[in-house]
Amino acid sequence: MFKKYIVILLIFVLQSFLWGALLEVGQTDDFVFNTIQSAVDYAVENDTILVHPGHYIENVRVIEKSLVIGSLFMSTNDTTYIENTIVDGNNSGTVFYVYHERYFPELRTITLSGFSIINGNGAMNEADEIKYAGGVFIGSYSTHSSEFSKVSNCIIKNNNGAMGGGGTFFESNILLEGCVIFNNNGGVYGGGFMADGNDYQIVFSQENLNSIYSNSAGNGKDIYFLTGTDESELGTICLDKISINPEDDDISNYYHVDSRFDWNEDLTYNTIANERYEADLYVSMVGSDNNSGLNSSDPLKTISKACSLLKPRADGEYNTIYVAPGLYTPTLTGEILPISINQGTRIVGEDPNITVIDGENSITNFFFIENRGNISVEGLTLTNLFSGTPFSGTIFAKYSNNLIFKNLIINDVHSYLAGLYFNEVDGFIVSDIYLNNYNYRGFGFLKSNGLSNNLWADNLNVTYILPGVGASSPFHYEIGDYEISNIKVTNSVIPGGRAFQYVNPSEDANDDVTINNLLVANCSTSPLDWNMALIGFGCEHNQNIYVNNLTVVNNTSSLSSVYMRGNVVMRNVILDNDTLNEIKIGTASEPPYNPGTSILDIDNSLIRGGIDAIYVESNDYNNLIWGENNIDVAPSFVGGNEEDYNSYQLAEGSPCIDAGTPDLDEYYITEYDMLGHARLFGSAVDIGCFEFGAPVSNADNEESEKPHIEITLYPNPFNPETTIDFNLKEDSNVELSIYNIKGQLVKKLVSEKLLSGNHKIVWKGENSSNKRVSSGIYFCKLKTAYKTTTRKMVLIK
């Protein structure tokens, strides 16, 4: 063996004499170079760098050099050197970053051989704010048909990037041979690796096979080939081990190839890494991803693992993942974000107040859905995320169908694009979502169709503004067929943006859109480099927008409360704000396009300042139809805390009561108000989003008919004890229990029948053995015969 090593080393020395120098790297004083980077910096064109065994914690950058960099495996073929020569990015950037400016005339190649490449987390591309390539980045090296860079016999694992977890190859010819690429997370695209650019080739060795499996990403979990042209070539993908059976319907979610590639869809393999099945699965913080997950006594630990075990379903039925109460995070439970959901999957949290996914301010999404359908997510809190890419959004869905998101709490999230973003989604239901303490856009719907109901954006502080991107908005609907009702935007600061907007500039916009029960209260829009009205309605051509039962009050803006263009019909609207105008009617199209007519038809509404509060742009195309039933008086609300949306309900004797239109059908008015009360109660509909004195409709959700329970905790945070104060509207069997953040029962405080009335229970911060518990987050859960309510509490030292 020693003689063989000497012979191979002599070959390297001879090759170095002919083509370049041989530089050796080691971690002892015997070596001139103790880091790979120091050798790279010293090296010149065509040098070879031989790295001796060790754990090298560094991020290696190779700029404008053709080099061969390898472990002693390269000179011995001893595979133990691969595992023993570790290059560790320490989660501070790409492990190997190789780049060549394309305008340089030289043809350059790079060879990386015989390393374990781990713990890279990508290099930031400032142009699009995306971290590419956790493990290896090779960019703009040779695309000449006979020149290939090579990555051979490397183990690439445990790397992360917003695109390309294991690696990203950009406009470079690459030969992959003998690599094992697994357990990498690519964020949006390309868990194993991603290739991008024009006129490049990726070749998979057919003799020394690669294994690429068990990686994660929103799409292309193992391989993602993005863009490309007719000149980009991809031959047969020959692998030893792959993730799933290529005959499964979702194979393109693992190995995704852009349609512009010249590829005959050949994929060969020897073994499959993951067995998948159709079943309901269970997830708990106290579980393990080595468990089966098939029952609640043998749960998995992560939602992402559960999703990876499920086959897609095309029969219209669901596989359901039941998520137990607890805190699921990348560091605490090993949750992998974004969670990629297969077709026909339903994720159900037990209670959004105590079933929490915490992104720990990662730059990613919570859920990423592309080219999939029949998916439902409910009963969760999604918190602490920096969704800072153009693919951002706590929930990102594109080219998909039949999606349901309901009963969710989304808070403490910064999003570049939108909190919940749908692009070309055919059929969705988004309901009962509370968006709190959010930064930038909230809900974004583009070229989609579906129902959005009972959505509430509260306490948004929009501070992340990109000039030229367009108006930020908690609710943005564009080019689609939507049913929009029961929308609240409260207590939010939206500089340079709108609280709500619907726009449809498409020539195909012939379907009318109806917006019912919209509340915008206690918000402000401060101008930046551009000015925006608080609310925007815009359409072109033959479309009509019917806007019914709006309450837009107590807001401030340097411009109008509402800006509109196109054909808008308003009924039963309250506009009472500190703004320049209540409504501005703009031109349907801006020069140099041919201007179109904008018409506002408004009646049965309360407008502060009356007709004088409506500004019509001075041109020959716009028109105002002012109805005889409009009024200009104080609306008279019940009042109270202006931050509480209930304070904007109508007071007894309000001039808005029975002052609306009596005809529900003509203007597509819904049968219920924002709180589920019958809309037509009395002689006519009330003006505004709340109906005065109306009963809860029998057609409404049974949940709204149940007695409401308010729980007050004081003090909270607390030490050493706290009082749990609640009121029962009727006699009931009651269970009051304390749970820790893992969803485990700490102590049951009450389990008996209690009479109606007020009750106060003290928890002394003790478990069922009457021992003091540690400081941290706990949950009290009150269960009665008619309602279950949960509240978070914090025990401090």
C-alpha cells in the first residue's frame, strides 16, 4: 500500500511539473499551508492542492483559477480519506465557492474530490436576496462542450440554502461522479443541488454512480434544473440510490427538470431510500422520526418527516397528519422548513394557541406548495420567520388547486412578498386566519380563484418597503375570480401602501367581483416616495366591482380613504376618516394607453363630508352617480377602546340602522354580517359591516352559537403564582389543566361540575406532585361542555 501511494504521489509530482505545482495542506506544523484557503490564495493556474485528513472549519473561495483540490483519496483511492477529510462551513456561508467572471476569455475548470462537505448555509446574492448553495457553488466556469468541472467522490450532507442546499451550479458544465448527496435542505428549490443559467451541461457518471436522496426543498427536493435553453443538455440521470420510486406521481417534486431542457426523462437507479404509504400519521414533540407515526403512542417528531412518508393521493381523499400541542422548531425538534406537502395531505394541529411552528427567524417559508392540489392546513400558529426571498410568504402556493387554509394564527413574521401568497391557484378556501405583528404584505392572491372569509390583519407595522415593487398591502387581490368577505384590518401602520386592494388590469376581466363586510379601522398610511390611498379598487374593461357593507373609520392618510378606477358599485358603506378625500375616482387607464371610463355608483352610504368628499379626476371619462339615500352625519358607534374592532358596532339609535338597501340579491350582498348575524334584520340592511341587534343566523357556524368564555390571567408573566379567572354562562362539567410547551400535562387544577358565574383558580407553579416547575412557557386549557379555550402563560424566575 505504501509503495502504491509513493507511485501515485510521483505521478502527481510529475503532473505538477508539467501543468502546475503540487501544494499540500495539513493541520500540523509540518505543512506550509494549514488551511485550504491559504493554499488556494497562493496557488496559480492549474495547480493541484492535496489536503491531508482533518476537520477544516472554513469557507473556501476560489476566484478566477483553474485548480484541482482533493483529499488523499485522490492519490490513494482509499475511501476512508473521504470521511476523514471534512470541510465544515460552520453555518457561515458556502463551503466551496468557485466563481469566474463570464466576460473573461479564459476557459477554466475546477475539480473537487474526496471531501466530506458539511454545514454550509449559502452565499447571499444581493440582487435577489437569496442565499444560494450551502455546500458547493460553481458559477460561470466553462460551458465549452469539451470542458467540464468535476465534483467527484464527495459526501455532501447537512447543508442549507434558500436555493440549492447541497450545491448550485450556474452556467457551468459539471461532471458528477461517485458523490453521496443527502440530508441537505434547499429551501425553495434543489435540496440536493440546483442547476441554473443558459447553455450548460450536467453529466452523471454511468460508471461511478452518484447517490442523491433524502434531501428537502419546496420543489425539486433532490435535483432542480431551473431555466436553461434548447442548448442546455441533460442526459440520463444515472443514480445508485434515490429517494422514491420514479413511477410515483410526485417524482417531479424530487427530480425536477425545466421543460426547456433537452431531456428524454431517463432516470435509472439501483435502490430506493424511503418507503412511503397512504395512512394517517401522528406527530408530537415527545416522538421520534425513527417511529412509525402510525398511532398517537408511536408518534413522529417532525411534520416535515411525516409529509415525506406519505404518498400523494389522486383519489380526492386525504392522508391526515395530526399534530399534538407543542413547539416545533428547527433547533428544538429538528423541524425542516419549508414543509413540502404532498397532494392529498391534511395537516391538523390540535389547537392553534398551543400548537406552534416557530421558524426561529429563518429565511424561508413555513409551507411551500407548487404543482400540487387537495391540501389542507389548519389549527396552527406560525411565528418568527424572515421570509426574505422573492418566493417568500409564510405560505407560498403556485400552480396548484383545491387548497384549504383555516384556523391559523400568523404572527411576528417579516415577509418580502406576502404572508400568504397564492399565484395561479385554482380553487382555494382561506378562512379564520389571524395575522398579527406582521411586517410587509399580508395576504396576496394573483391569477387565482377562490373564497377568502374571516381574515383579520391586526397590528401590522409595515416597515420593509421596496420602491418600485408596488403598494404593500395586508390584503392584495389581483387578476382572478374571488369571493371576498369578512375582512378586518386594524391597528396597522402601512406607509406607502394600502390596507386592502383589488386590481384587475386584464382585458379578460369580465367576471364581476363582490367584496362584502370589510372593516378598516385605526390604521395609517404615511407617504414615502409615493402616495397611496388607504383602500384601492381597480378594474378595466367590462368588469364591475360590487363593494357592500364597508366600515372604514378612524384612519389617517395624506390622500384618500378609497382610490378607485373602473366600474365600482358601493352600497351600505361608512367612510369617516381623517383623510384628504373619502373617495378619489381615477382614470381607468393611464397614458399612453387609451383612457377608459371610471364610474362610481354609490347609494345608501354614510360619507363624511358628503358629495364634496369625493374627488373626480378632471377629465371627460369619469363619472359619479350619487344616490339620494346617502347621508352625512356621525355614524354613532358603541365606542370604547378604539383598538377593539367591536367598538365600531352600531350604537342604539345610530342613523346607519335600517338605512341601507333592502335588496340583497341585486347587489350580491351576503346573508350575514361580519359576526355571523342575519344581514337583513328590520326594514332594511344596516350601513356598515355590523348589523345592529340581529340574532346569530342558524346557518352560521355552530361554534358561534356556543357561549363565549373569556379567560383572564393575572399576573402574566408571573412568579410564584397566577390567578386564572373565567366566567361560565351556564352550568357545565369543567376541566382546567396546565400543559408545558411540549404538550405534556403538568397538572389538572379542576375536574368537576361548576355552576354558572365567575370562578377564580390559583396555579402555584407546581406539577401534579406539588413540586415547583421550571421557568418557561405554559398553557392553561379550559374545557367545558360547549367550548374549549387555551391561554399562554409565562413563569419567570
